[in-house]
Amino acid sequence: MAATQLKLMWRERRLFWLALAVLLLAGASVATSAGRLSAQSRERLAVAEEEARLWDSQGVIDPHDAAHTGRAVPAPVRPLAAFDPGLSDFLGSSVFIEAHAQNPARHRPIEAGAALSRFSGFSAAWALQAVAPLLVILAGFATMSGEVARDRLRHELGAGASAAALVGGRLIALAAAAGLLTLAMIGVSLPAILLQDAALIEMMALAVMAGGHVLYLVAFCALTVAASGLFASARTALVTLLAFWAVATLLVPRIAPAVAEALEPTPSAPAFRAAVLEEVENGVSGHDPADARLDAVKAGLLALYEVGDVADLPINFRGVSLEFGEKNSTETYNRHFQRLYAVYRRQEAALRTFAVLSPTVALQPWSRAFARTDFGAHLDYVRGVEDYRYRLIQTLNLEVKMNKPPPGERYHLADIASLTRSVVFAPHQQRLVDVAVAQLPNLAILVAWAAFALCLAGVSALRIERLS
Amino acid sequence: MSALGISGYELRRMVRDPALPVLLVLLLVLSTVAARNGADWVEQREAAIAVIEAEERAAVALLRPRIDQLPGATPRSQPVLPPGSMAALSIGQADAYPFAASVHALADSQIFSRLSTDIGNPTLRAAGRFDLAFVVVFLLPLVLLAATYDLWSRERERGIAAMVLSQPVAIGPLIAVKGLSRGLTVLLPAAAIIMAVAAWAGATSPAGLAALGLIVLAYGGFWLAAAVMINLFARRSTEAAIGAGTIWLAVVVMAPALTLAGLELAAPPPSEMRFATALKTRDAAIRERQRLHRVAHPTTDRTPPPRIPDRMRDLYADRVAADGELAPLIDAQQRARDARRHLLDLARFLLPSVAVQDALDRIAGSDADRALAFQRQALEFQAERRRWTKQRMDLDAPLTLAELDLLPRFQFRERGSAFQSSVLADLAALLVATLLILAAARALRGRAATP
């Protein structure tokens, strides 16, 4: 039955050409992505080298001056972004680290565009998430609906075939075609991914991503076969399926984020900054000025060393003050960023509830997470940079603290390159298994959709049974 | 059969079709949600601007009691770009450009970096904004195609076409009148719905609403022409539906996305990362050179000492000199950005959906050109602040308490109306595309003459 159905689909050449056209377009998209990623890799490597050179060439200066000079830490390029760019265009590609502040990542590719920039987002993954379901619908809506298909169905039933076999055969044929399309899409992406020096872990992630897409397409195949069996008219089946496709792949993924943001509003950048500065100045309670807290530290030190003036301390109080200020501002920034990320998490939870209406809402985060182009991967990078920033700045502050300026000099000077040689940026990357665990809810949703669609196909088989 | 007769028949058919009210109600609901989103965005932007203005007032209040002890001090000013009067219509490029600057006479010319970061959830941003512009660009064509995709194919399918063609009737006018009657039955209420919800969301400029109406009608006209073209080829309604879906996907999604990807590869944007590093390197070198120069040639103390300390004059002179040296680097980067944006702007003339998006962004005031006009005006304001500061330094006249509130303030000067030349160019591009399709349809009208 499946083989016959595949033969019939093969004869419908328009769909084959359409699928081929989509494949070619996805291939073109992957090729442009690969070119872009290679350019980004070169750019980021050059910037990292230049920043390291600049940092080391500061020579012998006041360590706190170096802390203000700062340095930029570019984000890594993700090889699987060639297949699923995910949020890449909406995330900053570099963080500028300096004393006293946690700067957000800057240089988002989406910035400084034009009206055309709002149309970005076509990728091999998007083709599988939005266009492939459309192809599945077009290939399968008339397999059992419409006068010709119904007549054939009656003949097949009359010849003794069971409805389950008829529905199952059509479903297997459609799913096989969808699987083939997924494989072809992965196939055209593979050279571009390998070109980005993808490691074994990336290839494993790609396989898991492909699995998610297959599950998603199976759900669409089953829904299509079910609609085709449930509606006698091909037109009704097509309109119903197209309406579902438009809602699931276009409308819900666009409306759900707006609803999520309305339910859980994100603070504006100026409000966020003002809140951080207020807390740095006046403490969490708003009545604990930083100056007073520093005075308490000073009093503690004077008591510890049993001296009456900071000048008599065996350590440099300027360094103590800088260390205190950095700890204070870092803790404040951390608290506020945690709150901001908590808002993001609540928004994403609200977004996920829309997966009831659209499996695409569950598939997109699944695919991005394994491609390392989601916010979680960006957060790993940003947290790694912040950890590096704090260690770097406090190393400089410690140097100030432990060294009083020579007599007649205002500041203690140090060779910045030697002082900070041991402080290196150690990017942290989530293990694949951790990503998988975090994505279990999305997997469960996809499985539930596939199961629901298969049940619906079963119901359609029962209805068809009555035709005989 | 007269044109009026055909038109009346089509109108009656459309009115009896239960799908029409469903489509229009759907459009109304989606437009209302989108307009509400646009209005929410305007509120959020205004709230952010209020925070910035409060910050500026707080800085002035902080300076007020200490102004006599700080001769030469001037408060930081924070120019802002307010949302336009039709802002609820389209968020467009408003998130992609800075809407505030931080101006100080003694600070460098990178005045947009401090306040320009968008901290919205990238997952939500990547999904795209659900605003009225999205409804017009992406969803309105689907509504129109749903109402017109089987304009002639249905007649063919049911055998009515053969009967009609046996009458003394010219096929071209027949299809044209059918398309126009059926299309306008959907398009006119759709345009009214979109304009009404835009006005409800606060986009109340009469010229803006008129421009919006024109754009919606022109874009609708393009899709009606596309529906006519599809029906010349399709012999079955399902074929027509597939054709309509494919053309929608090609025009609204794939062609713009692939054009953008191609342009990114052929003319990549200038590297902002490299620019930032190069600027930092150059700035550090200039400042070090200036520091060494000041150490070697210290400014001699004057007697009696000026009211504004010479240290401030040195700072000012060094900053202005540094900016002068950095200007070629900054200008080169700006030229590269402009060249790329120009290319993206040009591409819209070949892509009807992008031309409509561009026109809606411009009507809403969320286009790149308005954001860039703000940047230019903010930089001019900084230059004006510097000239004012220089004048006071030359006169050795520190800012007084009475003058604090009289300092020149930034006011964004709007450029262009809702019918600015770029919007007219977008309209012209749409009309040309529509006329080309109609011309092709006219040439191919014989295909519809076979039942």
C-alpha cells in the first residue's frame, strides 16, 4: 500500500519539483550561511587577537587604568548555525568587559538594517519547520478525499483491504517522503557544517535535531492523512489543513511571543540601568549607601591593624575600595540580570503553553538548543565572560591593594601583561546530555502531538471502515 | 452580459459565501491584537523615554546646589527620539537603532552606545513583531487569496466556464470584472478594518491614515492581479489554491529572505566588532600621545587664575582634537553602513512585500532613515553644546544657576510627511509590479478561454 502511494506521489511531478525547489533554496540559504559563518569566524579570531595584543601592550601602568581600558571578548561561532541560525542575528556577538559594569553583549547582526531586514530567518531548519509541512499537506490532502480518491478507496475496501492498512500505508508513504526530505535537507547542510570544523558532538546534535524534525513531520503526515480520511471533499480537507498550517507555523509562532511579552513585560534598558545604578549606590534596601558600607569596611580594617589612618595601613586602601566597589556592583548586576533572565524564563514558559496549538512552538527551541543558537547557549557564553571579567578586574584590584604607591607617586604601577597572564577566558559549554534534559518538555510535546495525530489517523481509519 | 451584470453576480455570490464574514472577522481580530501590540510598544517606548528624561532632570538637580563649586561644569543631556504619531502601526526598525543619546561637551562622539542596548528577550525578538505591518504584509494577502483563488478555476471545474464562454462575451473583461468585484468586496472592508484599528491604537494622523489606506489598496491590488494570473493557468480549485500558496510563500517569505541572504554575502555589513576595536586602539593612542604632550608641555598657571580652570580647557581641546583625528575612521565606517543600507533599500523596489513594509515603517516613523536623522541631529546638538561650552570658556564665564534651565535642549525635528518621496516611490514600485502582472495576464488571457 505504501509503495503504491509512493508511486502515485512520484507521478505527481509538480510536488516533486516544488520539493526540489525548496531544497535548492534551502541549499542556497545554507551556502550563504556558511559563507557568513566563515567570515564571522575570521572576524572574531582577528578581533580576539587584536584585543589580546592591545591588552598586553599597555605596559607598566596603574592597574585600575587597565581595568577601565577593558577588552572585548567575541562570542564563539556555532557550526550548526549553518543549518539553524536560531537567535544568532538577535544576540550580541561580543561583550566589552571593564571595571564597575557588566555590559550586555553588543553588535547584534540585526542592528542598522532596513525594511528588508525584517524578512530574515529563512534557513534549512525553517524550511523543514514551515515549508516541509506545507509540502506534506499538498502531497497528502487528496490521498483519500475527493471523488477520485474516494472511489479508489471503495474499490480497495471492496477488494478486502482493511481500512487500517489503507490509512497506515498512506501514512507510511507520506512519512517516508517527509523523512527523505529531512535527510536531503540535512544532506545539503552537511558540507556547510563540516566547513565550520564541526566536531563529533555537533554531528550528534545534528542527528538529534533531525530526529525532532522527523517527529514533527510525522505529526503533520498523520494529521494530513487523518483530514484526508475524515473529509470526503478534497477542498474541505485542503482548506482545513492549510488553515491549520497557517495557524501552526505562521500565526502562533508570531502571536505567542507578543502574548508572552504582554503577560511578562521586559523592563526597558534605561529602567534596568537606572535600577542597577540605584542599587549600587544605595544597596538592596535603598537605605544602605555604598559610602557608608565602605566606611564600615574602613573602620574594620583600621581596627584590625590597630591604626588610626588609612595611610598607616600595611595595604593600599584604594585597592580595598576598588575591590569592595567591584564586588558590590557585580553582586548588584548579578541580582538584576538573574531577575531579567527569570522574566525571560517566564516568557518562554508562557510561550510553551502555545504548543497546544502549534507543534512548531516546541520544535523551534528544540532545534535551536541542539544547534547552540538559543539563548541558553548565549547565556553560557555571557556567564563565562562575566566570570572572566570579575577575575580579571579583581586581579588588578588585588595588585593595587597589595602595593602602596612608592613615596612621591600617586599610584602603584604594574606590568599588566605579566600580572594578568594567568587569568584566561574559559568558555563553558553545556554538555549535550544537559541540553537534552533541558529540552525534555519540548520532546514530550512533540511526542504528544505525534501521538494525537496518529490517534486522529486511527479515527479516520474507523470512519473509512464504515464506507465498506 | 454587461460588466455591471457580471459584477452584480459576483457581488451576490460573495455576499452569500459564508467564508467572507469569517475571513473579515478573522482579519478584524488579528488586526486588533496587532494594533494593541503596537500601542503597547509605544507605551513601553514612552516609559523608557520618561526614565531617561527623569535621569537627565536628576543630573541637573544634582548639579544645581554645587554649581558654584564646579566652574566649567555642564550637565549631561540625553536627546531622545520620540515615537511618531503613527508609531502603533509598525515597530519596523525602531528596535534596531538607538533611540537615545548621551551628550556631554567633554565626552567623545560615541554618544549612542550607553543607552542603545535593547534588553528584550531575544527568543521573542527572533519570532518577529506581531504588529499591524505584519498583518498587512503577511496576512492580508492570505485573506485576499482565500477569497479570490478560485475566481475562474471554480467555474472551469463545475463546467460553468464552458457555458459562459459559449455566450458572446470577451474573456479579458469578464475575468477583470470578476476579479475586481470579488477582490474589492474583500479589500475595501479589509482596508477599512485596518485603518480603523490603527486609529483605535492611537495612530490618528489623518495624512498617515490616508497613506496607510493607499498602501493597503495598492498592495491588495497587487494580490488581486496575482489571483487573476493564477486563475489563467489553474483548471481546478485545488491547483489554484496550491498556486496561490506557492506565490504567497515566494513573494512574502522566500524572495525577500533569499535576497537578504544574497546581499549579506555579496555586500556584507561592515564589521562593527573590528570597528570598535580599531576605534579603541586609535583613541587610546591619541590619548596617550596627548597625555605625554601635556606632561612635556604643562599649561602654565595664570594669575589671577581664571574662573573656569585651564584644566577644563585642556580637556576640551584634547577631546575636540581627538575627535577630529578619529573622524576619518568613523566617517569611513558610516559610509560603509550607508552603502549597505542603500543597497538594502534599493532591493525593496523588486520585492512588493518589502516595499509595503518599508512604506508602513516610514508612515509609522520606525524606518531607518528617521533613526539616522535622529543620530545626525543628536550629533549636531553635541556640536552645538561644544560650541556653547567653547564660547563660555573663551569668555571665562561659568554656567550660573540662573542659566542652568536655559541651556539649549534637544528637540527632534521631524523630516518628511506620511507622503514623503520614499513612500511614493514604494507605491510606484507596487503599481509597476501590479501593472506588469496585469500586462502579462492580458497577454495570456487566451488561456482562460479554454474551459
